[in-house]
Amino acid sequence: MDGTAQNDKTGTADAQSVGNTAPETGSATVPTQAGERIAQIDVHQIMAAIPHRYPFLMIDRMVDVVLNQSAIGIKNVTFNEPHFLGHFPARPVMPGVLIIEAMAQTAAALVVLTLGDAFEGKLVYFMTIENAKFRRPVVPGDQLRIHVEKERNRGNVWKFRGVARVDGVSVAEATYSAMIMR
């Protein structure tokens, strides 16, 4: 959901959460019942769900996933990330657009987990970003907890509200939508 076409693969869930695959495979298909909870999704499972890779993968894991409803993405902000070389060298600050991207990636992974096999090979395009607000800088050492909640989906368009928090304090928020190409 970063404004470019994405070839997405089937979503997967933590084998301990779902219980139908050995942990080393990371290929358990998630049950797709709305409202079903998944305790945690690790980075390997996120990479199976969305095509983003270093240095553009903006979430490290997901917790409290409620299929077709909400999820929390976790981003551990570290000093060695490439954007800090120039933003700003004397006082590194995570760019706001990357915080919004982390929201979008959390939502994209939730969509894949919700749709399962039906989403394999589909393209996702960012459509809108509305009411983006940045409350305070995010710096190395912070842990972003990105709370995303589906507002609605109609056909192939999904709309989400995201709030990023550090230590329980809101640092950014936005409403955004994406289209899943059929």
C-alpha cells in the first residue's frame, strides 16, 4: 500500500496460533473467519503476506490481529536505518511519510491475512491519505505501535484509520484507503 503495484502472496499466521503447520515452514494459511484473533505474526509471515523488503519493510511484527477488523503493527526504530543518514544526521528523526507507510503495511498485511488465498497475486494501490497529523518526532530507540482499524471495505476498496503510538502516546494518525486490483 505504498502507491506502487504490489504482488502479494497468501497470508500466513504463527504456527503456534493456528496450529496447522510446522514453525519452520511459515506457510500456514490463516483461517479467514471475520473476528478471529491471531496473537502474533512474525516478520517472516509478514514478508509472506506483503512484498516489501529491507530497507522498505516498515513493520517487524504484528500483535492482536482481529481478522477483517484490526491489528497492531510493531516497528522497532533503530539508528542504523538508511533514512537516518540524511534525516537528520545531527538529530535523527523518522520521516512522517515512513510512519504513514508503516500504517499502510500493517493494514495490507491485515487484508492479506483476512482474504487468504483469494488475495494471492493481487496488486494493491494506495488511493488516499486523509487527515494525517504528526504529534511528535519519532527517534531511534522508540518502538512504534501502529494501531490500524478497518473503517469499511466495499468491493476491492478498503479504508483504514491508523494511529501510531510510542509509549502509549500518539505520535501520528491518518485515514487512508487502498484498492485491491482484481
